[in-house]
Amino acid sequence: MRSPFKVALPIFISTIKYNTNPTDVQKHETFYEITLVYDGYSATAPVYFEPQDQTISLPLLINGKANYKSGYYNLYNYEFFFTIVNEAIRTTFINHWVKFNSVVPKLPRIRDCRSTH
């Protein structure tokens, strides 16, 4: 499958956290975090990167550092970045909800970030 992004310049390249022995989830953990504070309680969630270009495979981390040369961590529009940020906001909201209520709300994902538009 040919990538629709090969001729476009990325507007943003997500910075992935350094980790010498990452799990699959940690390979997508960025330096960005969302913190919500309410009634003296704070909840923080990391922003997890999701690739916009589905034609590129996840590159190996080299000595704990992300390999940015493949283009895997490139984003081509701001809407896509804000969608993954909104997922972190959703996670912090759920953490608050659990703290002040005993039942976890059934919130849908903001949007499936794996679409390419």
C-alpha cells in the first residue's frame, strides 16, 4: 500500500520518552502529559502517540531512543495530534470519575485515531 503522506512535509514530530527496555505501549509514550485537578485531587495521563501514516511499521528503539528517520512519528495535521491529546484528557477524566464515584463511566473513544483523514 502506498502512503498518501510521502509527498507531504510533517507539521509535527512527536517526541517519545527515553526507555531502555520499553513495552509495546511505552514505545508510544510521548513526553506530553495532561493533568486535571479537581477538589484537591489531580490525575495525570501521558499522551500516547498513534501513527497517522499506517504504511510505516514501528521502528526499533535504538539504545532507548526513538528512531525518527522512518517517518513513523510524523504527524501531518494538527487535528490528528489534538485527537490523541483528547484521549489523554478522557483518561484523566475517567480517573477523576473513579475517585469521586465508585463506577467507571462507559465513555466512547474520542475518535478512532487510526483513520487517515
